[in-house]
Amino acid sequence: MFKRNVGGIDRILRIVIGLGLMLGYFFNPGAPYSWLYWIGIIPLATGLMGSCALYTILGVNTCKK
């Protein structure tokens, strides 16, 4: 599977931001470009999985070793 490179506060923030964006869609579905709220799936998924492809490419690791 993927190497874990997201940890701690970074992981919590990703989950909160992802959920917040997705909830924004349900609270404001008629807004112009409301479909952009679904971009929250990306930080939510990377936070839950603990792995970020962009971090892998850039060589970033926020996990404690």
C-alpha cells in the first residue's frame, strides 16, 4: 500500500477541512460552483489514509518516525 507520510496535526486538519468543505455543499447546495465543495474529498481521503501523493513527490513527511 502507500507509505504513511501524513501524521499528527496535519492529519487532523485534513480531516476537519475535508468534512467542512463537504458539509458546505449540504448547507449551501444552490450556490454557484457549489460542486467545488466536493474537492473536500481529497483532504478527507488523504487524512484518513495517512498518505499524500503530493507529499511523496515533494519528499515531505509529517509522520513521527
